[in-house]
Amino acid sequence: MDLVEVLPQLHMFRFPIGQAYLWRDGTELTLIDAGDVNAAPAIEDAVRGLGLDPARITRIVITHGHRDHYGAAQELADRHGAQILAHRLDAPVIRGEVQIGDPELLDWERPLYAHGLTVPVAPPTRVDTELADGAVLPFGGGARVVHSPGHTPGSIGLHLPLHRVLFTGDCVAGAGRVMLGVFNIDREQAVASFRRLAALEAATVCFGHGDPLTMDAVAVMRASADRDSGFQIEHG
């Protein structure tokens, strides 16, 4: 796992597949996603390497119900007393109560999807708080939940207006170029969510896959959302 500083108070954990983020308010810590089921020790070691205490992880916000994003959440929460939060539509998936739907795969996505299935299966994971669009969470000066369905029904973004930071989950990807995320259950809905996230005009954009966007983020997000919207209209 690689540890990458995005901002002085924000770090990214890069795993073999996907990534998670650590936000710091003083000594209080918030995780955005938690990697796969084997990621807990690496996350804890990285937090300690920053001179911080994993016991200060107060909350773990899950952007959506895929196992590479919530796999280690229960272990970390049980060990450090953190609360696990997720959108109400994906919470039953994370708890293991229902299966998530199959994505509408484009031809070029199929080999990537097969590779993604190598992520270890995650156990049923509790969700302490079910989130809804517009909820404000007490970190980063007020983190607003942005319901961003399409990748999954309960996908969310997190917007920190005070810091102009946006976490997109897998609605948007930054792998090579900024683009609509892959493996969407409802591609048209995902494109609409991409446009909504781009309209927030964040200066720092953090993706579920791919390097964070820190230069010309407003223009790049808008242009990318417009491009993918045009593709959807032409090919949808």
C-alpha cells in the first residue's frame, strides 16, 4: 500500500485495487472508505507513520457498497470504536442482507471487471448510521453528503465546501484521465451524478480509483462530465 499526501490534512491510501482517504481535524480522524478485507493493518500502520493514533478514527464513511471500499471497515471500527456510515440504499448490501445488482458492462469494461472480482469477499459489515442526500457530517468544517446514484443505487460523494474538497467514490475515476467511473448499474443515472458533482466546483477532487485531481479541477471536471454526457446521448 502507498501513502500519498493530497493536502496537509488529507492523505490517500493506495491499494492494489482502489484507495481510501484519511481526513484529519486536529487529532480527530475520519476515513473515507476502508479498502478490502485485508487492509486494516496497513491502514493502521500508515496512520501511525503520520504520527497519529488509529484510536482517534471517529467515523468511517463508505461511499458505496462494493467490497474494495468497505472490506476493512468492521475490523477498524470494532478495534477503535469508530462509527460506520453509508447511504441508506447501499446499507443493506454492506450488511449482507441483499445482493448488489449487476453492472451494465461496456465491452472494454469486461476484462477490468473480471480483474476486480479478485478482490477478497468482505464479510457482512454493520452500518451504524444510514445517510441521505444533504446530510452534513461533523468533519472538515461540515461535510455534505451528495447522493450520486448510478454506479450503485446508494453511491455518495462527500463535499467539504470550506476546503473545496470533493470525494467522488466510484462515480468518477481519475485513472489516466478524468472520466465516468466503470461498472455502473445505471449508466444514464451515473452520468447525471457526474454532472452534479462537477457543478460543485471543488478545487481538489478525490476518486475511488486514480490519482486525485488538484490542478484546474473545476474546468477538468466540467469538461469531462460534458464529454461523457455527450457520449451517453450518442450511444445510450
